[in-house]
Amino acid sequence: MSNPFSLTFGMEPDNYIDRILEKEHILNDFASEKPSNYAYLITGIRGSGKTVFMYAIANKLMKKDDWIVATIGPKKDILETVASEIYDQGKLKHLFLKSEFSISFNGLSFSLKGKEEVNNVMSLLKRMLSYLKKKNKKVLIVIDEVDNSKEIKHFVEGYATLISLNYPVRLLMTGLYKNISKLQNESQLTFLFRCPRIQMGSLSIGAIANKYSSLLNVDYEKALQFAKLTKGYAYAYQVLGYYLYSENKNEIDEDILFKFDEQLSAHVYEKVYSELSEMSKKIIEMIKSDKPIKLSDLANNLDKTSKYISVYRDNLINEGLLLSSSYGYVEFALPRFEQFLKTKIDF
């Protein structure tokens, strides 16, 4: 039997732990003729499961006849690519075959029946979406790892126009907290500022333990011990399970820990650390163990006020690196991150 755990980012593994409440909330909202939100922003630290969660929703809707799912790269002309995706899905081509005029771009020709001129991509999308609305079809646009680029901003402006005209379009975008925040704070993107964020927090330790018990053939108590090591971090859940399964071990020995640390360091922690500000680095380097530390102690050690440090603390919590386990205390949200720091600082 092949390893049921995966080290590959972005792919839904066989043992995926579903975030049922969040997923069903979005699916139900999007299915409504007048949803409370036409877009959701999915944020979280690298490896927290943003992309997998988004595609779990997209894959559910792909199976429905009344949905079209357009998967778009963030560095393209997004509106044109959405139009291409809508046109290219075979079950819709018959809507656009008989025509009285046509439009071409990016090497693709679109033919539509009608008398009004279509001379740009927004006109084309409006005509397409009018057809789809009459056919009771909806479009979901999914974009992974967005940033504050001109392509994304141009798309969001166009998308806001489409929903203001009550066209049947919905949007899911993933991104790191800092990128989503910058995008939402753009003064001209007021629509996006009101969009809810779905934060990819920790998975249930109990759910991880149940998976480990079943897939690794260990009793629940031992599986719970394994699960606690991951701290509910989605990628750590996969990594630990992968090495325990591949080496047929039912104990976390030094070899497993070494591979666990190496995988997390090379594929997540190094990148996360490199993207921190200098003050954020100083703050996390003051957290010497996996035990919670007082915010006031951090402030004293850095010769700063607690108010000053709290701004960085809040950002680090929102980014998914720290968590506040009790009032006035913080600790690492990521498993064995203190070990990563110790190795890095010693080196």
C-alpha cells in the first residue's frame, strides 16, 4: 500500500482532515441567489492548508452541472483568462456558437448572438454571464497565493463591477496574511475591504489522533502523543505521518525527529523566517523554549514598551507564527519552531 500521507504542498491528500464548518458555510452562501458575501479570502501561514481548503470547495462545485469553476493564476490578465475558461468548458460552447458578430484575443475567438457591439473583455464577460444567468448557472473564480499586484487590483475592480450588476459570479482567493491585508487596504478596492477572511488555524488534535490511530495502526493514546507533537499544523501532520508510515515505526525516535525537523525547516520555516521584519525576528528569537512567555518579559528584554511589542505580537499571531495561549502570554504556533531557531542561531 502506498503512503497515505503526502509531502506535496497544495494537493488534497487521501487523509485530508476536512474543515467542515467553514467549507459548508461558504458552499451554502455561494449557492444562494443573494449571498451575504460574493467573495472569501483564505489566509494562513505557509503549510496551513489554504490551497487545499480552497480546492476542496472548488472540486465540490466542479461536480455540479450548474457551476463553472475557473482556476486562474495571479500573474495573468485575469479577466481575459476567466472569459477563456468559461468559453473553453465544453458544456457551454453551444451557447456561443451561433452568432452575428465575434471578438478575438489571446488567440481565442468568441462568437455571440446579438446586435450590441462587444469590443472589450468586460463587455464579453457581461454577455457570457447574462447567458449563464438565464441558464441558472454560476461561475466560481479561484486564485491561489494573491499579492498586491497590478493584475490582482485590476481584476478586483472588474469583479466588483460584475457583482454590482448581479451577475452569477463568486470568488475565492488565498494569500499570506500580509499580502491579503495590503490588498484589502487599497483605497480603491472598497469591495475587497468588506470581504470576510477565513483563517486557516490549527486542525483538531483529536481528529489528527484518530487519523494516526487508523493509518499507523497504533492505539489512540499513542496516536494522541503523535498528534500533540504537530500542534495541529496541517503540514506537520502530513510530515510526521509520512515518516512514521514509510519507516514502519510506532515511536517517535531521534531519526524521526531529525527528518521531521529537516522537512519543516527546509520547506516552511526558512521561508517564514526570511520574510520577517528585523524586529519580528528579534521578538521570536527571545522565545527560548516551547513554553509560553510573558509579553512584558519580551518587552523588558528588548528594552521596548509592552504597547510597542504588542503591535508585532498581533501581526505574528495573525500571520500564524505565534498564538496567545492565555492573557499576556505568547508561544509558538508551529511545532518545534524553537528548535529550528536554536539551530539557526547556533549556526
